[in-house]
Amino acid sequence: MRTMNVFTQFFVELFILFRIQIAIVRHQLLWIIAMSAIFPIVTLIFMEFLLGETNPEQLARLIIGNMIFSILLMGMNILGQDISYQKFGGYFTYYSSLPIRKMNFILSLLFYGILTSLPSFIIVFTLGQRIYGVDLHFEWLLLPISFLAIFSVVGIGVLIGFLSPNPQFTNVVAQFLLMFVTFLTPVMIELKDLPVILQWISYVLPTTYVANVLHSMLTVGWTESTLGEVLILIIFSCASYLLISKKIHWRVQ
């Protein structure tokens, strides 16, 4: 009975924190949609002007690359800056003074990152096919895979926000990582086209495996190699969660 009460309390806390994050996203929804749509769509259109006629394989990679760019923009860049400002503004003092578990607080932040990243992911997936005239493969297994892909990137955004010494530093780091990961790792281009040093760096970044998983799922569907990429993303997600839990100083002293 005691164990049942603990589990009930755990999920009630989580449910309440999730509802708070949903309310915040609903209040900011128009801004989130605007931010999540403008930059990836402009990039898609610019790439069309730049490349002109190209083969369907390259077009599919560009669309998928911009889907990942949209996740990076909302789930890493903007989320990291948002958390940093909240951290130094004292907003988290309220949560740390409540009788809630740190695990639930972290999960609610990751859930907020998923909610803010998901609209851009869907918008680019839909409009990218219309702009380039490419039909991407869709199957229902893509839904949990997409959530895992977003989750692995959102963890980086939360880490940046909590580890940064001040909001100004957060802005610089988030902008640098956004540009570096988008254009100097296999997000927009294939791994083999990068210099050797960048290929080695790419192996330690989750976005490389996000790109591989989404490219496989959206072009040919689930394959045996996809399972290995998914397992790596799960490891990245768990590692980011453990790092976040270590870096959050819980409870007001």
C-alpha cells in the first residue's frame, strides 16, 4: 500500500507539472509557431534558390536537415536561453521550495522543450514536401522515433541553460552550437562529405544519429540499422538526464 501511494504521488506531481508546462506553451503558442516556422522555412526557400535542380535524395536530406534545424532552434537554442534567464531571474526558487521531486521537475522541463519543438518539426515536415515537391515516407513508428529525437536534443538545451554562468554566455554558446551543429555536422550534408576531423566530432553528437534515424524512417522506413541508432539516442537521452539531475541544486538552503 505504501509503495502504491508513492507511485500515485509521483504521477500526480508529474501530471500537475506537465499541465503547468502545457498552460505556458498555450499562452506562448503564437510566438512559438512564428519562431519555429520563420527560420527553417526561410532556409528551405534559400536552399531551393541556391541549389536549383537536384535529385530527390538530396531534396529529402535538405528537408530532414531543416526539420532537425527547427528542433535545434527551439529545443536547444531558445530553450537553453529561456532556462538560463529563468535560472538567474530566480524563477526556479519557487519550484525548489515546493514538496516535489527533482526528477519530476526535470521531466517537466524536458516536456516543455518537446512541446515547443514539436510545432516546428511538423511545420517543416509538411511545408518542406510542398516546397520541393517530394513525398517523404510515413509510418506510425515515426511518431515515437520523432519524440525520442526531439528529447535527445532538448536535453542539450536544458544542460546549456543550467550550466551557463550567465544569460549572455548562454546566448553566445547557444548561437555557436546552433550554427556548428547545423552546418558542420551531417545534418544538411552527408557524413562522408565532411573533413575527417569533423566526421570524428560528429560521432559524439546526438544530432548525427537523429539525422540518420529520421533520414532512414522518412525515406525507406524502419531497418535493422535504425535500431542501433535508436539505442544510441536512448543512451544520449539518459546521459543528458543524469547530467541535468547532477547540476540542478535542489531545495532552498
